[in-house]
Amino acid sequence: MTKFNLNTLVRENIKGLQPYSSARDEYVSDGTEMIFLDANENPFENDVNRYPDPQQRNLKAVLAKQKGVQVDNLLLGNGSDEVLDLIFRVFCEPNVDNIISLPPTYGMYKVLSGINAIENREVLLTKEFQLDVPQILDTVDKNSKIIFICSPNNPTGNSIDKSDILKLLKGFSGLIVIDEAYIDFSDKESWLGQLNEFPNLIVTQTLSKAYGLAGIRLGLCFASTEIITVMNRIKPPYNVNQLTQKRALEQVLKTEVLSHEVTQILKEKKRLTKILSNVGFIDKVYPSDANFVLVKVDDANARYKQLLQKGVVVRNRTTQPLCENTLRLTVGTKEENEKLITALNEIA
Ligand SMILES: *Cc1c(COP(=O)(O)O)cnc(C)c1O
């Protein structure tokens, strides 16, 4: 691999930063009965009158064990959107650095680069929605800090070839972020197992999709201890609130319910895929490792509106590169999918 040196990637101002030290950082409870007069909280108990654990120790312990990583390799955020923003702010110098994103893909990499005044260099996926590795390596320069890879990719649904990702991990001296928001629906292996192998690898996941917790906002970031340590320096102290920590902990322990739900969704996806390919105006159903399918239709704008009139909201992706006349359909419950199928047949 091109020599990797984390120190040269972190922004100068972040290296010298003295992190905010909260009351809950300075005194960590060891379970002894104490009187807490250190954080200016209201003392009258109502379950949430105390500040949350800034390091989310209980939740992280369970998640780290489930995911097979050390707690030191895990950072939690207010959705993966916050995690991605923290990554930008640790590594990318505004108006100097750039990132590489690979459309058609998740829109937040571009939005976050705009917010953080970072140039977003786009390299299109191939027409099979895979990486154009030579073009990507041609596009990076000394100010390229991060390549964002979404796998399984949103909105296309496919996984990115492992051998191509390996080429970038080995050939790029910046960071590779692999966004695995949909990994729980995929039979492909997560990149978590490769964290020890590649010091420049960051993997993000979320409780918003398979875990059924989009409403509580909890994102996961996995990386080397060194990367997690520097991200912790800039993380807002109480970024994951008490209600989220509590609800997430309850939910991640319901492993059987969760795997049953994922099984149901995958079964429905398979059924839906077959039926969709027989709809007259659907030209193509793209293979998907996620909980949605991308379909190519005759006229996405018209079909989108017709579906709305039938009470079904899908995502029109026609403006995305390589996605002309495509709609992205989330797999719903059996009943919801039946309504989608009925609506599709009615407008056909
Ligand atoms: C849905 C999604 C996320 C989830 O973001 P959260 O902020 O955790 O809800 C992240 N990445 C991709 C590619 C997604 O599609």
C-alpha cells in the first residue's frame, strides 16, 4: 500500500484541539451511590433529568460484542449522517481538500462536502454500477482525503466488488469510507472483518434500516483506535441522547425479532422482484442486496405521479446519473407490497 500516515490526514486545528470535557467525562460512575451536584441538572427524577453517558458505554459494549469488534473501534452518532459529518470535519480542510464520491449514490456525501466547503470530485460508476478504479485513481491528488463507497449501493441496490475495493484500499493513501447502511440485508460479507488489515478503512452502519429505528437516529462508525480517538475529540459530548441509547439497547437485544423481520423483507423482495419483471412498463428490475429495488420504466415522471394518485409513494431517481427513468421501491409489508402491485397493474 502507498504509505499510510494518519497524522498527515488529520486537520492541523483538530490535532491541537483540547476536547470539551463534560461533567460526565470528568466523573465516571463506578456504580457507587453518589450525589450528583456536578452538572447543573434538575435533581427531581423523571428518567431523563440527567445528562446521558457521553461515551454510551452500555450500548457500545453490546454493539461491539455483536459486531465482533473492540469498543475502541466504535463511535456512535446521531444517525450515520452525523458520523459522516464528523469524518469530514476531522480530515477535510475547507477550501483546500477534496473527496471522491461515486454517483449514482447516496446524496449525503455531496451535501456534506458542500456544507463543509470541500470539493466533491465525482467519478461515475460503470454501467454495471461498479467502480471505475483506474478513473478513480486518476482523479485523486495530494488533497484527496476520502473516497466514499456505498455498498450495497443506494439507489442501485448492488454490492460493490470486493476486488475493486481492495485495489483502492491498497492504492490510495487517503481514507476509504464504506457505507454499509444496507449490509444486514446482504449475504455479502461486511468489511468489519478487514478493519485490522487496513488502517485507512472506515465502515459506517446504521440502526435506521434493518434495525427498524430510523426515528431515534443512531449511526455507527467503525475504524482503527487511532481514527476513533481523533473523532471522539470533536464529537459533541452528548450527541446520542438518553432516549436513543435506551431504545437502541432494547432493540439490538431483540435479535430473533430482527432477523425474522429481515427474513420477511428478503422473502417479499424476492416475490416482488418476480412480479415487477412481468409489469409491462417495467423494462428492468436491477438485482438488489438491499431492502429496495431499482426498476427502469418507460417514463419515470409519469409513473411516479400515477402511483401517487393510487396512494403509493416511491422514490423517483430519474435525475440521477445512469438512472434515467428509474424508480426506487422500498420493500414494504406483504400488504403494502400487494397494494403496490395492484396500483402498478392498474396503471399499466
Ligand atoms: C439510509 C442511509 C443511511 C442512514 O443514515 P442515518 O443517518 O443513519 O439514518 C446511510 N447511508 C445510506 C447509503 C443510506 O441509504
